[in-house]
Amino acid sequence: MNVFGRRSYRNTRGGRDHNQHHAVMVAFGAGVNGGVYGGVDAEGRAEAVGSVSADRTMECAASSMMRALGHSDQVVQTRIQGAEVHAPFLRS
């Protein structure tokens, strides 16, 4: 998981600046459903993921990963304030 992404356009130095408005996570394994969850708008800002607002997607990603790794709902709720699991991410 990366706490920030990069802007999609190049800066004047030829590189890409940090984008504080979204994060990226790659996950795979037995407890994870493949797919792409979320995205960015035309300005490169994170979009909502299901019912989770864009500003809560970091907590959602962490909560969902903890559940995929086998942690109980109680442990997730204790460790992450406002934890919300994105159910489609989890393999049944």
C-alpha cells in the first residue's frame, strides 16, 4: 500500500509530483477477490469505493486487508477507527 500516488501529468522538470488525494494498494492471495476497486476523477482525486467516501478509502483498504488476512471484526474495529470493510474485496 502506498500512502500517495503520483499525478498523471508531468511537471516542468519532466517527473510526476506526489498526489496527496489518492493512494494505491495492490493485494493478492487466497482471501482476496481480483479486480479494481475505486479510481480517480479527471483531476486525479480518489473517488468513492462503494458506500465509502473518498476521504475514508485508506481506512477501508486497511480494514478490508485485515479481514482478508483473517482478523476478526472485533480486532479490526479496535485497531482502525471508523473501520468499514469493502465486502466485494473479500473472497468467501
